[in-house]
Amino acid sequence: MLDIVPELKLILGEQPPVPELPPQDAQRRFQLVFRRFISVFASQQHPLVLFLDDLQWLDAATLDLLADLLVQPDMKHLMFVGAYRSNEVDPSHPLARRLTAIRDSGAAVEEIVLAPLAHQDLERLIADSVHCTRERAAPLAKLVHDKTGGNPFFAIQFISELAHEELLTFDHRASQWSWDLTRIYAKGYTDNIIDLMVGKLNRLTVETQTALQQLACMGNRVEFDLLTSAYQGSPDEMHRLLWEAVRAGLIFRLGDLLSICP
């Protein structure tokens, strides 16, 4: 576990070397130790919830580890929540096979299919965001729903675009957000959200676009150190360039990991 979580040394101190074992035995030993490690935090008094996103990108070893964690009868008081893109997982995908094996083991598995946001959902989202009644937000919500199909990421991007174009502004005199649907419709936004995203990309500096291209060549998620090793400039310059894309909502950073939205 110290190899996986080096910070544990601050609690446990240095530990003796682990005896070498054949690969399969070493895997079983690690799975057992990992279950015991998790069980320290999962008890009847303090149940534990773990969440992992983008399960479709997990490697085979990690999928095996999760499957073992969920099918063992000694693992209790744990809820695991995983999210994945169903359009990227067909019946032959490793994740689909592991999910089938977990269900066949008798583990309690519940699948929730997330549908696009309904018109009423966008009403609540916009009303809460701009602090107005749902009745006032309804016409704008309908427009956003018509243009984005209820896709949460695209809806947020579209609303951000309205603010960028000053079609959604804060009226300081009235102390409220205001918008003009006539002007928004006159802008001629298409129903193709790709046009909107391309427009946002084109507003970035050429240097930032180049940095994003390098990031995209390495995958949807990339460690910052790996990206800077491929970039000819300094890490500080890479930070500056990518911060522009973060502000535009095109990527987000979690620790040392960069991820392309959505």
C-alpha cells in the first residue's frame, strides 16, 4: 500500500520490503491488502462511499481490483458509485464484462441511466443561477433547451456564451440579471452546438490552441508533467496558456491531471 499511497509512511513509518511472489499470487495478495485497507474506513458506524468517473477508460488491472472489492463477502458498509459513457461501452467492452461478473456474483448492482435535462430542469437551473422565478426563466430555458437538446455541458456552455456576448447581463440598477430574447434569436445561433464550441476555440490565442492540440493528442486526460515534457516552453508558460482554456470551460484541472470537457 505504501507504493500506492506513499503518504502512509507519515503514519506507519518505513516498512520492511515485501517478499517477492509470482505475478498471480502477488495480485491476490494486493487485492486482499487493498480490501483490508478500505475496510478500515468502512464500518457500520461510518459507511464509506467511493465515486469514480469515466470507468470506460480504466485498465484491466484496475477493473479486476474493483470487481474483487465488490464481490467479496467480507467487504461491507461500502457503496461504490461509478459513472461511464454508455455510448463508449458495448457488450464486448472489458467494463461490460466485469459488470456482468459482479451481477452474477450476487452483489447488489443498480444502474441509473442519465437522460438529458428536461425543459423544467433547465428552468430550475437558470432560475437558481440568476436568482429569478421559474416563470421568468421559462422562455430563456426553452431557448437553451431547443439549442442544446438538454445536454448539461452544452447548456452551460451556451449560457456562458450568452454572457460572453453580453446577451445575458447583470442590471446593476435593477439588481437583477436581464436578457433580451429578441436579440438572442437575432444572433442566429444554430442548433449545432459544435459551431458554438468551434467559435470558443477560435477566440483563444494561437498559442493556447496549440497547447490544447498537444493535450488532445495525448488523450482525454493527461498528467500535467507529461504535457509539459512534450511542450517546448516552460511549465509556467504552459500554466498560463491552459488557464485561458480553463476560464473558457474547455478543460478542467484536478490536481496534476488535465481533462478535456465534457
